[in-house]
Amino acid sequence: MTTSLDQALLYFVDLRLRVRRNPEACAIVDRCLRLICEARTADAAALAALDAEVDELRADLLRRWGPKPALNRH
């Protein structure tokens, strides 16, 4: 049975291959991969620290590219 962490890991490995020529994108994807790998074996305290780092990453991405555009329905 595949867990959501396994699915996320597969997604980011695939994404890493697609962005391999963009150093900035590679750094972000590598950071996400590290967070996923650490979450697999983390205890409650470590998960809280990882959650804070995910919030930090979210804020960084929002600062870089702005909010997600609204979805237009036709």
C-alpha cells in the first residue's frame, strides 16, 4: 500500500528530473525531498519542527511567485 509520503516522494523525484537544468528550482525541490525523507521517521517533536519548516517554505514560495491564481470556470 502506498502512503501519501510515498506518493509525494515519487512526485518530487519526477519533478526533480524535469527541473534539473534550473538550479533555483532544483534547490527548492531538494528541500522538499529532504522534508519528506525526514518526515518518514520523525517523532512528534521532529514533525512539529518540520511543519514549521513547511510553513517557512510556503511563505518563501508565496513571496517568490505570489498567490495561486484564481481558477476560472467557464
